[in-house]
Amino acid sequence: MFTADLIVMYHGVVPDDEPLDDWLQVPASRFRDQLAFFTRWFTPVCVETFFTTPRKAWQKPRLLVTFDDGYANNLTVAAPILQEYRVPALFFLATGYLETPWFWWDRLRAGLATVGKKPSAALVAEIKALAPSAVEAKVTAILEACGAHAALPPTPALRPLTWAEAQQLARLPGVAIGNHGHCHEIFAHLDEAALAHTLTLSQRLLTERLGVAPQWIAPPNGDWRRDQINRFAELGFQAIFTTQPGWVTWQRSAPSPRVLPRVGIGATDRPLNLAKRLVKTRLHQAVPRGEGS
Ligand SMILES: [Zn+2]
């Protein structure tokens, strides 16, 4: 298993005294345990090193940490802990949500919780299939229909970053920024024009406001189509980070842009079960399909 490297996918890290019933939001102390595990068994590297410097045979497997979406907690909670453990990270931002109070899925979940309900997987899938412009209105309609209301996120760390915070994050040592679409659109549902729109808009905003054109893209939800790969290449993306679980094996003739698997890490991942899950992932690893899950 040590002939491969690993990319992990986080979403958020929340303060211990503001826990959330959400696998994607890892309590800070659990995140520390996870980083202690990773720094013991892996060599954490930044994204540039990951691609440009091959691993020596005697080295531990390398680890690239990524975060999706652009939660404020990436800056306020996760970044100081990453710095403490000297772990670089790549943050994929959905530009259209910056400066807004909520990501739609958190507003839906928190709103329904006020009337004792949880969103079903079917409902979430239904909303993901909508045109991007219809998503927020649909969430509002669902909440109004059951008398639910969502004020502000249950922890301030759950809101999206502001642009000023994104700039602060981008300036930290070891931090790189990637593209996660504009409105977190599901790329697999977009026609060519809509895909071009979200990619060029998000890329322009990131470049203008953070000063660097991202070379890395994570299609939201890991859902994209193989016929879209040329568009990613045209915009200069060097790698597509999927949600297909797996380790990164380095082949000589990798296609460009590269299509990379990632292992999602969440709130329940204690070091021991994390180790077991990583070994299992490696043993059962299929050839990456690339379309995500
Ligand atoms: Zn996302």
C-alpha cells in the first residue's frame, strides 16, 4: 500500500463547544487527533510539491489535505490547527456562496431541524438536480411549506467565508486555492454553455480577488462527465479532484488534466478506524472511474 500517496477531503472543522450533528463538520479536538495520525504515518505536502516532486522510495506516503466548499471555519478553526501541525492544505471555494449567510444544504438542514425534521436523501438529490438559479427558491419553499424557519447558522463557523477572509486564508503559508464552481452546481447536469459560465465566472472571481488563477478543480459532489474534460483543460486546470475514494498511484502516462481520487474524512473518524478504512480503501481500490460518486 505504500507505493501510493493519499489525498483526503474535508469540508469543515467546528469548535468543540459548538458540535453539530453533521459528519462533514469535524470537531476541533477530533481534527487534532486525525492530524496527529496523519503526520505520524504520512508526509504532508503542498499541492505543488505533490505534483512536481516525486516521492523517494524510502519516504512515507505523501498526504495532500483538501477542503471543499469554503466554510468560514476553514480559516477560523481549521487553519490554526493545520499551521500548528505544519500541514499544508488546498481549499476549493464555491465563489457564489462567499459573503452569503448559508450554503443551501445547511439552511435546509437547520430549517427542518426547527420543526424536528431531517432532509431525506431523495429530497437533497431532487434539489441537486434543479437548475442552479432555482435552488435557493426551492429551499425557501420547502421550509415555508412546513412552517420551518432558519435564522442564522447554529455556529458562526458554519457560514461561508467572506472575500476578505478568503484573502486572509489564501495568504497563509502552505495554503493553495482551488475552484469548486460558482453556485456549487452539479457539473454532470450542465450543458456546455452553463459549464463554461460557472467555470469562467468562478475562475475570474478567484483570480481577480485572490491574485492567483487556480490550477485545481473539484467538481461539486464529485459529479461530472468525461466529455467535460476538454473544458477543464482549456481553462488551464492541471488536475480534477473527484470524490471517488482511493489512493493516488502514479503512472508514467497520466492523462492531462489528471483525475484524482480522494478519501473523505469526517467527524466520526478516530485514528484507529481511519487506519482501517484507509487500508481497506487501498485493498479494494478499483481503477478510478473519474465520474465521482
Ligand atoms: Zn462541495
